[in-house]
Amino acid sequence: MRLEIIILAAGQGTRMRSTLPKVLHQVGGKSMLQHVIETAQKLTPKRIHVVTGHDSNLVRETLLTALGEQVIDIRWTLQEQQLGTGHAVAQAMPDIDSASTCLILYGDSPLMKASSLKELCSSDADLSLMTAKPDNSDGLGRILRDPGGGITGIVEHKDATDDQRLIAEVNTGIMACKASSLKRWLGSLDNSNSQGEYYLTDVVATAVTENAIVHTELAVDPTRLMGVNSLAELAIAERAFQRLNADQLMLDGVTLLDPARIDVRGNTMFGTDCILDVNVILEGNVVVGNNVSIGPNCLIRNAVIGNNCRVNANSVIEDATLGTSCEIGPYARLRPEAILKDNVKVGNFVEVKKSELGAGTKVNHLAYVGDSSVGSEVNIGAGVITCNYDGS
Ligand code: UD1
Ligand code: CA
């Protein structure tokens, strides 16, 4: 099967009440659009088309920077005016091989799982649609069915009658279909609805009238498919993402004293027998060895922490490297280019920047060590300051 994926990311996201384009808002320290692109890449499609529009330069530049070399296989399509999701898909169609299967994803749904998308794409139907029954279906498109249970169409919340709004099953926005059929269905869209938009969702009714085979798949975990339209929904997505991440860490053997109180905004690697107390924040790339304990309220960004280290409460570590068996904090601050060799102790109210501390060295209290190369087994007392003041 030749698979092409279209990701819709042109909308402004008015309901976010923000100047930042909606798809650039972050979940787990990554833009929602980057999450969607990375999930799409896991399906190894022939091509990924991203439709941008509102602030398209900013969206593209941000993604180019964030994805680096991974961005090579992405085609960017411009939707100059945001006339609706159907119109957005139509902008990408000229670039799509008619013989392919098309998977359409929305850039504001960051929690999707690649395996469920794969399943949807492998259906033999002309059109496969992922539906869900979330606790709150406010604002979402409702799935219409005939008395026999067959799908007949989708009605958007704003166009729905009171009775239709009682329907629990909603459209997640994810659909897979044959590109040749999709091209035909898109051609018959109109914008005679309450929002004056060309709705992608209207292709379902068109497919049904054509007697095409339309398959629906009800999602097991609706949270995974939620779209983010407001900052309140962004917060819900963030919590859900963090919980999924925490569950994975525990499966990988990391002890979390409270899985609801850890935030990971980047990539982590842990050895065995690590224990994390509450309110630990890990950002960027964090690599942790075996048997490491991290106390409450620590912020760790881009760091390598060796085996048997203890990071005590309220410490901040950024762009730093710790050897084995170091003890940090409470209230220690390691700034960029702090390199601690084995068995180093950095105690309370000590700041270390751009300095190497040799094995066994201790800076137990109230000191600033900057721009220094300190040997091994050195004892630095309270009140000591070493720094590089304007170069001399
Ligand atoms: C859409 C669906 C709705 C579904 C819901 C699931 C339509 C008409 N409605 O509603 O049935 O329940 O998602 O989350 O499809 N976009 C463009 N160009 C446009 C308009 C939108 O690229 O002209 C993009 C947006 O950036 C966004 C995505 O399409 O990433 C969805 O648009 P949005 O306005 O959020 O649609 P919903 O109202 O959430
Ligand atoms: Ca949405």
C-alpha cells in the first residue's frame, strides 16, 4: 500500500485566545504539530503533507528547527485562506498520487498512537473513520447512523439539532481513504452551513450516497484522540500526556513516588533502581545512570547523571554532567558546563558554572564556583567565590 499522510495545521485557533498559531502550542515541551508529525513518521508513509496557512512561515520555521534532519520528507502546502478542513485537504490533493491511500490527521490532536492509525489504514473500506465516545462531546462533530447502525454522515456541533447533540459518538477527525475517491468527494463539497466553511466531514455523506464502503472504528481510549481548541483543553492534553509518560517510566523500572507529580518535557533515559520524589521536572535530554535518587522539586535540563548519585530537594541542574556517586543539594544550582567528577559533593546554596570539580572535591555550603578548574579532593569553604570578572 502506498500511503500519503495529510496533516491539517492552517487554522489560527481563535479559541486559544493567543497570538501563537494553535499547532505551535506545546504538550510535554514539544509543539502539538511536532507530536503529530512524529507519529505520522512512525507509519513510514511515502510522503507527509503539512497544510499551513495562518502564520505559515512561523509554523514552518519552528518545525524545521525542531525536527532538524527529520524534516526532509515533508511537503509543505499553503492554504492561503482558511475556508475549512475540506478546503485545506483539497490544497494538498494535486500533490498526491491517485493510487495511494490517504490518511488525514489534524495538527491539534497531539496524543494519537501510531498503532491505532496503522490499523485504520489497513482496512479495505473506501473510507475508514475513527470515532470516539468522550465524556464531553461539546463542539465536536456527531456521527449520524441509520436505524440499522450504518453511518450516514457527520453533523458538526454548530449545525446539529438538540437531538443530534445528544449523540455520544463523535468524529475524531482521523480518516483514511483511497486518494482517487477522496479527490472526487472533495469536488462536491459546498459551504452552505452555519460556519460558511468547506467541511471535510461532509465527504462521509457523499461516500455513503455513492454506496462506497464506509468503515468506522470506535477508539478504545478517547483521550488519545482529543483535539485541543482552548487553553483549558491544552491543560487536559498536557496532564494526559504526562500520565502516559509516567506510566511508561514505571514500566521501564523507574520508581515514581507520585506518578501524577512528574513532568517530562523532552527525552529521558534511566538506568535501573532510580527513585524520583514528587515535583521533578525533566527537560531536554536527560540521561540518568543506575541507582540514582532525585529529591522533591528538582528541575533538571539537559544533563548526564552518573550511577549512585543523589540529587537532594530543590536543586536545579542545567547542561551539566555528574560522574558517579555525587551528592547535590539541597538547594544546589549547577549551571551550563558544570562538570563534576566522581564523588563530588555540592551542598546547599552553592552555584557552579563552567567549572570542572575533580573527584572527591567538596563545596558544602554557600559558595559560587565559576570559570574554574578545581582539582580532586579539594575542600571549598563557605563564602568562597571564584569567577571570571570581565576577563581579568
Ligand atoms: C473538527 C471536525 C469535527 C471533529 C473535531 C475533532 C470538521 C469540519 N470538523 O472540528 O467533526 O469532531 O475536529 O477534533 O472537520 N484547519 C485547517 N484549515 C482550515 C480549518 C482548519 O488547516 O481552513 C485545521 C486546523 O488547524 C486544525 C484542524 O484543521 O488543526 C481542525 O480544525 P478545527 O477548527 O480545530 O476543527 P474542529 O472545530 O475542532
Ligand atoms: Ca479541533
